[in-house]
Amino acid sequence: MRTCVPGYTIEYTNGVLWCRISRCGGFLRCPFKPFTLSLVGGSMHEVSSREILKTLRELNAKRVLIQTPEGLKKEAQALADFLEENGIEAIISGDINYGACDPADREAKLLGCDALIHLGHSYMRLHLEVPTIFVPAFANVDVIPALERNLGEIGKLGRRIALVTTAQHINQLGRAREFLEKKGFDVLVGEGDSRVSWSGQVLGCNFAAAKVDAEGVLFIGAGYFHPLGVAVATGKPTLAVNPYSGDAIWMDEEAERLIRKRWAQIAKAMDAQKFGVITSTKKGQLRLAEAKRIVELLREHGKYARLIAMNHINYRALEGFDFDAYVVVACPRVPIDDYENWRKPVLTPTEVEILLGLRQDYAFDEILGAEREKDESVGVSFHGPGGSL
């Protein structure tokens, strides 16, 4: 069944409601009963307002905090309006959100909220201080045409391949696997760990799902950082297929280029004597034990080292300190993505080990989790005090 209304299309197939915005591409699959959408002119994504409201009423929530990434601010505003029309006070967090590793549950508790609604990301196993509803956003693009177009390149990975993607395309990973298997590939989908919600999912800081016994890795998604991390973390040929453009890019040269840049940062830090070791107070980036280990390693090798805690890690906030170099023991993307904005060398923990002669081969810094018991349902999920859906 297909129902067309201005701006978006609703399809009901095999017991699943698929809601697609025809003009610009977002969609959300909802395995629950049909819901009312809150859309703001030309939005790329949709928010399962009715399912969120149902969960909040089960919690008897009177006040909620809505946390959103940059691309879903209009949806957050529309959701707040919808909730208040239905008797629930809604506050929108205006802070930058970097992912599921950065839930605003502390802020929600401080504001006296009964729940946090975290838009745009899948659940990450963390100790949450208030009931938290995770609302992932899935991309409205069929991945199969891009795979069909690039079968020749995919074949260069070998017959036995690992298949990974990000949360935006995880709902189509099963279809992609089935398609590739029909084309003669032996497709492996790694389980990952507790930092991800689903098998085959990778994060910018976690590539556990790609570490399987395969000849090469096929990444489905847009952007460079995730497949680049996969290539460096696995050391295997990695092909990134972009379902939006249909292009395929080999990441091997990009990985080598990244490693050369990181070796240059290590070389710049060779003469450094005073190190600021930075850990994050963001709940999913807090690596205090690892940061303290790095401080002790530096001191054991005759360096001055001091531990620094920050919420938003940026060089400008550190300019007044007297350090020769910094080590970021938080999100691995900070020293890699942002190093050009740092006037002093900035390293990861594994790069410090190289600097001190404790490691020879380059290794990508990852935040690894524990064993994950099961995959999350594809759609809205609820975690924290009060149980889970």
C-alpha cells in the first residue's frame, strides 16, 4: 500500500511502515504501529512523534529534554511543539551534539526532566541518569543500485568479504548481504561490541565489526572518515561504496596518506618535554584509566605530564598552558580531523607509545566496548532507569 501526501510518501510493506520524504531524502522505518509525522518544510528526516509520545506516557513524563545533532534541529523544534500540544513540557538542548557518546542525561536531570529524547543516533551502552529515548535517522536511498554498479570493483576485494556500514544504512544491511551472496560472495557481518547497536555497524571510534576473517572490507556509506578508519584499523583492502552518488573509492592510498600525516605529528613531538594529556568528560568518551596510563608512561620516560579534563576539546581553550605537545585520550577524531588547527603537536595514545619506542607499527586509536548481548530493534529504543523497550 502506498499513500501520497504533499512532501512525503508513506509505504506499508510486509507489516512495516516506511515513511519517505520525496523531495530531499530522509526516511524512518517504524516496526511499531503507524504514527503521525512532525515535518518542517523540506526536512531530510522524520521523527516518530507518536511512538515517542507513547513511550513518554508510559513513563508518566511531564518534562523532557530533546537533544539533537545539527542536521535535525528543525525536527527537534517540531517535536517539542507536538509534545507540548499533548501536555508534555519540552526543552530543546542548544549545545552541539557529537553522537551517542555525548548524551545530555546529566543536563536533563539538572533541569528536572523525567526523560531525555536523543535524536539522530543509535543506542550506546552507557550509564544513563534519566530514561533516554534514542531515535535513529535512516537515509532514504536504496543501496542496491550502487552495489550493482560497482560489482567489478567489489570483486577485487576477493570472494570472502566483510560488510560494514553506519547507522544511517544499517536497516538495509540485510538486503545488501543477500544481494552480494547471490552474486557469489561469501559475506561476513561482524557482531561489533557494546558501543554499537547492530551487527555490521561501525563508528568513527570503533571498527570492531570489521575485524573478521575476510580478504577485504566493503563499506556502504558516504564520507571518508569511517571507511578510512576501517582501512587503518583492519589493515585490509577497503572499498567504500557511496549509495548517494553510486561511486566507489578505494581507501588504501587514503589510509597510507593518513598514516604519513600521523607519523609527521609524532616526529614533531620528538623533542617535546611537557605533555598535556586530555581526557573528556563526555560520558561515552571518558577514558580516565587510559589517560592516567599515558601520564605514567610519559613520566616513566622522563617527560613532564599533566592530566587535563575537558568537555569540548579545542586548542584555543588550551593556549594559555605551558605544554610542548598534547595527547587526546577521548574521541580519536579530535587529533586526526582537527590537527591542523593545533599549533602544537597533538597525538593519540597509540602514537605516544610509538614516540616512546614502545610500539613500532602504527595503530588506529579506538574506543572499544564490552560484548554486546543482542542487536537493538530497528527504530525507536528506550534505555536507562526504568527499563528498556
